[in-house]
Amino acid sequence: MYWALLVVFGIFALGDYLGVVSKARLSSVFVALMCFLMLFLSGVLPQDLIKVAGLTDLAKMATPFLVFSMGSSINLSQMRREWKVVVMSLAAMLVAVVSVLAVAPLIGMQSALVCIPIVNGGIVATQIMTAAALEKGFGLAAALGTLVFAVQKFVGTIPASHFGLKEAKLLVSDYRKKKAQGVDLLKATQPKNREETDAPPKKVPFCVRYDKYYTVYMTLGIAAAVAYVSSLIAGVTGIAASIWCLLFGMLLNQLHLIPSRILDRGKSSGLFMTATFCSLIPALAKIKLSDMGSMAVSLALVFGAVLIGTFLLLYVLPLWKFIGSRNMVVGIAMSQLLGFPATFLIVNEVATAVAQNDDEKNYVVEKLTPAFVVSGFVSVTTFSIIIAGIFASFLHLFPAS
């Protein structure tokens, strides 16, 4: 067991190391999953590596905990303020759904159903869909979904950076023009100070008032209670437990009954995240060398369809006018492939590239951050989990292989 644990965590550590050294240009997830794939294909690692490591049950239980914590991180007030970004992000997710379904006759309907929520989201959606696919015996569809997750940040980073850079140049040009006219756009975007002497004192939220009680075991106990209740409701309603965990996280945080990112507070989110990643690895073990050619074609079809659909339906057609910028709408659409913190890193990268001083950089960051970051939370953190819960049930319409 300890040898297997060393291999699993060692490969993840290697991915993180290369990600840090390359300043996130090389995805740590991609490195880790590709290492596992190559070692499985070469026969170096046994196919039951995760089981030998004793991680199978931990991986199975991790998702409800992680989804609950993600739900507690969602800022509904920010989403209300940026409602146009939310609407456009949902439109971009719908475009991705339609685009992948368009190539379903070429890659297979099971593979299309597995890939759609993964394109819309991240690790949690991937775990839900690969687990559902493996349960039905759709090994290749589960493997394709895992590979989609592994490479989607590469695919999304290129257009997001390109169009983000174009938008940043326009913003800096406008900022300099207005600055020459005596107008400081940076100050105009910042909230004005208000006199608070007459304002009634704000009520201290429950989770702040009793902050000291949110210990490691308390946060785990709350998460376990939510996971259990969600599983009971799922059994009655037929709606996936992950969806209920997400909704409970959002509700309890909105009522200030739990702190934001509750598992971070309990210093346990890293373990649950790692366990969720481990749940993807068995799908890679099912890939054979003879499958690689067809899977490469399927990957190209999935991402080609998403990029073409995004360009035609959002960039060319006048839907972009809802946001007011063609460049921004592509960034919003690509956020579903990236998620946080990749979206924030891209904003800082393009702002640094075009700005000549801190004021210009801050202005670009303030203008781009809401679109890129909020859209990532809408797609990856929120709705992709709901879509995965729905699409996982669709797989049961197909006979087990």
C-alpha cells in the first residue's frame, strides 16, 4: 500500500513541481494524468494501483464533501451584480453542449454525454461523469472524459489569452486617451466613499460570532451531515446527491451559518481534492495502445467543435452585443475550460503585458476580472455540477456494456 501511495502522490507532486517551475504554463493536472497514462500503457504500473493504495473508498466519498465546500464558496451577491456575465456564461455553456452533441455521431453518444459536463466544468464534473460511465461499463467514454479534463486548460488558455490581450490593449488605449483629457478612469471604477455615521450597525454573522467552534472535526462533521442528508434526498427525488450538496453549501453560506470554503477552514480540502483526482485514474488504466489513435481523433473533434461553435455563435453572431465586446465574450466562453485560478492568472498576465505602469495594470485587472472570474465560478464551480448530475442519469438510458 505504501509503495502505491508513494507512486500516486509522487506523480502528483511532480506535476505540481513542473507547474510551479513553468509558472502555470504547464498544467500540473496534465503532467500527472499523462504520466499515469504512459505508465499504464507501458505496463509499469498495475491497473489496480488506486485500489492497492487504499484510495478507492476515499475517492468515492470525497466528491460530496468537495462539492459542499465549493458551494460554500459561491458569492451570490457578486453573481447578482455581474448578471450579464452570468447570462453570457450560461449561453457559452449551452453553445458547448450543442457543439459536442453535433459531433456525437462521430465519437458516440455515450462519449458525448460524458464529455459535455467536463467541457463545461472541472474536476467534480469529471469525477461524476467518469464514475457513472465506469459503473455502466463505458470504459473508453470514461477514459476520453478524463483526457478531455487533462488537456482542456491547454485548449482554453490560447484563445482566452489571445482575446484577453486584444481587449486589454483596447482598455489601455482608452485609459490613456481619457487620461490625456484629464479623466481618470481608474478612480471612476472604484466605489465612492460613503458616510457611515448614520448607518445602523451591521449584525455580526453567525459563523463569525461563533468562529472558534469551526474546528477541523466540526467542519468535517457538518460536511458529513450534509452529504448524508443529500444522499437521502437523492434517493427520494432521483436528483443526484452532488446537486443537493452544492445547493446546501450555497444556502448555508448565504445564511452565514458556515464559513466560506468550509473545508479550507477545516484544513482538509487538499486531501479531498487529491482523492477526487484519484477517482479519475482507474479510467486511464482501461486505455489500450490500440485505442490511442481513435481517442486522439475524438479529442480533436470535441475541442474543435467547441471552439468553432464558440466563434460562430458568440463571436460572429451579434450575441456578443449583450456584453458589449467580442473579445470579452470569448474570454467568458473559455472560462468553462479553465476555471479559477487559471482565469485570474490570465487576467494578470495580459494586464502586465500591456500596461506601462501600476495604474494601467490595475484598470485592466478591474475591468477584466469580473468577466473572467465570475464566469469561471458560474460554469466550473456551479452549473457544471448540476449538468453532470443530470447527464449522469442519461447514461442509464443506454444498456450496460
